[in-house]
Amino acid sequence: MSTKNDNIVRIGVNVFVLRSNKLLLGKRKGVGEGSWGLPGGHFEYGESMIGAAKRELLEETSLRAKNLSFLHIVNDPRKDDRHYVHICFLANDVEGEPQVTEPEKCYEWKWFDLSELPKEIFIGHQRLIPAFLKKEIFLDSIS
């Protein structure tokens, strides 16, 4: 996939997993090398949004969420000439412990206190996490 603007708007699904006021983030390999990001990925043809989010969560962490609740939608034309619309969910009733199930994409999964999140957030999630913390449901500005 090229990094130039190809006039495609991509749809991402992302999952916020919280335990004891801590957010689960993964240290990325490859795209976004060394930055921390949420479990998530691309919405695929024929999927439900919740199905896509549950699939991504399971594929990336081995965690199973019994249910997901809608958090927010973020329009995100990025500085790297990518344009995403992110649909974000909160995982509820999560079973299991996070594991690195895609070692080619992630070094580790780690819990971060909401008041002490890492500074190196993946470019694709730099607007999502502040929107979550501010309880913004719809973020459409393109600043």
C-alpha cells in the first residue's frame, strides 16, 4: 500500500479495552514503528461494524469481548496523506489476557493508566484517544 494520497477514504474500526482505569495499547512494528496504538484495523466488505471490531480485537490480542458499545466516530484526514474514518467501540465483558498474536505487527500489549498515557501514539490514533478522554462522540473537524 503506498503512502501517497490515492483519494481513497478508508474505514477503521478500533477497540478501547479498559481494566481498572487502564487502557490497553500495543507497541507497533512496521507502520508506526515504536508507537502505541489501540487494537483495530480495516473494516472489510460484508462485515458488520461490531463484527469487524470483535474480529480485530481477537486477531490482534486473543481477547474476546462479549459485547461492544459505540464510543465515537472520527473523521481523520492525516498528515501522512491518508484519510480515515474511524469507528470506535468500548469492549465490555472481556475474556482472556492480551497476547501478541500478530508478532509481525506488534511487540507487546501493555496497560496504561488513563492519566499516564505514552507520548508516542500511533498517527492513526492521535485523535481517537483524546476524543475518548473528552467523551466526544462525533469528531468531524479536519484541523
